[in-house]
Amino acid sequence: MKKIKYILNLAIVALLIVGCDAEKASVDPADIGSTSRYPTPTFTLTGGNTTVNENNQTVFTYNIVLDKPISEAIDFSIVQTGGNATLHEDFEVENGTIAAYTTSTQVMVMILDDEEIEGTETAELTIESGPSLANKFLVNPNTSFPSTTFTIQNSETDDFKVQLDWDAIYLDSDGDEHHLCDMDLDLEIYTADFSGIVATSYSSCPEGIRIPAGALADGNYWLVPSFWSTAGAVPPATNIDIPAMITFAQVGVTDSTDDLTGVWDTDTGGDRQGNADAYLVRYVLNISGTSYTVTNVDSGAVVFQN
């Protein structure tokens, strides 16, 4: 009996050894540490020279192609790694997704014309898979992601612009925050004899009027900011001198700002509240070709000249 048990035990051990050997043999040693099962993306940039003037509002496109599809979607995003250009002010990006079982997508860089007076700026941008951590491990870890420096030159024009800004945070009697943009201020340009309105800005904050070079005949024009109404705005806890600022500019080249704080206040309100001084008739614009001069007629001072 002991001999039979011994023989049976030997048989079981032999089967286990064979089974283990068979299991080992089913694994291909070449797959261990291999990245061949991961899709590998390639990147092609279109849009031309990466040194551009912001006035052109150039759009750059990266075409992204995988060498094989997979059963999961893969996101690709553009991240800024350097440079002094500002996202949402100097440029925008649009990320992309390669859907499951497909192999291509696009991501884009859009250059913005921001009208600011600034020097040449740069944006160092890199493509990466993600941003989710799980997404980062769906592509070949040996992927070479492109990094590109975009050089954005300032846009300089012969256009004239006037802008009225008055926004700030204020508190109501309950301590809740509101914006002074809820107060309705306007901006208008009149002919020299006030016989006609040349241009208006009624529904923005800040209000702004840009006059293309040559759009108006040479001569004088009134630049008139005004306080139309407090209607629709929650009253502040206490009276506020509206911190209005008016800026005159040759777009992208030079500008000058006048402080209008104290001209209007929330208690007095605007024209619709019976304010006889709601319209500020103070600034005369003289146009001579592409030369612009703004004079404060109350003081006689030139407040802007290009």
C-alpha cells in the first residue's frame, strides 16, 4: 500500500512539472518589456512660418496619426512650457481626441490680435497625451512629442480707438458682490456741430469704438462718454464714485488714458434718472490723415497725440 501511494505521488509531481513547463512555454519572451503593442503617434505641423504678426490671426494645425487603432479614445492637448505670450490673450489652443478604433485627429493653435501695445512675444508649446494620467499610458512610452516656439509680433495699425472702462466689484446692502458693468455707460462720436452721430458703442463693458484709418474725413469730432442708467443694477450699500477711465489710442502703437472718477456716481445715476450732467462733452478729436489729436476743451490740454 505504501508503495502504491509512493508511485501515485511521483506521478502527480511529474504532471505538475510538465504543467509548469507548458505554462512557461506559452509566454513569448520577446513580448516582455516590449512597446510594440502600444500605438505610436506621429505629428505634422501646418500653417507656415511660426514667426507671425498677430494681425494675421494665423491658425496652426498639428495633424496627429496613430500607426494602429486601439479600443480606447486617446486625448491630446497643447500645454505652454515657456515664453511670455499669454493664453486666451495672445493665442488660443484647441485640443483633440482620437476616437476608439480610429487613427487620426487634429489640435490647433490660433494667434489672436489683441490690440495691446506690446513687443514681440513667444509661446513655447508642447503636445502631450492626456491631460488625464490614464490617457498618458495609452500611447507608446517612447513617443517623441513635438515642442514648437511660436514668435508673435505686435500688430501696429493706423486706426484710432477710444475706449470707456468703468468696471469694479461693489457690495450691496446684504454684502453680496456685483459688477459696476451692470450700470449702463455709453460712448458716442458726433460731428463737430453735433448734427449727426458718427459712431456708437452702447452694449459692452468696456465700451469701445475703433475707427479704421481713412474711414472719417479730416476734421473735428466730439468724443462723448455718458452715463445712461442705473436701471437693472442692484443698488450699492453706499454711494460710489464710478471709477471710469477713457483711453485714446493709435491701435498697437501708442495710447493715453484720462481718469474720469467722480464725474458720475451711483446715487445721482444717469440720464434716465434725471442727471443733467450725464453726458460729458469734453473731448474733441482732430483727424488729419492718420494723425490724431484729442483735446480736453475744458482745460485746453492735449490729452492724446500720435
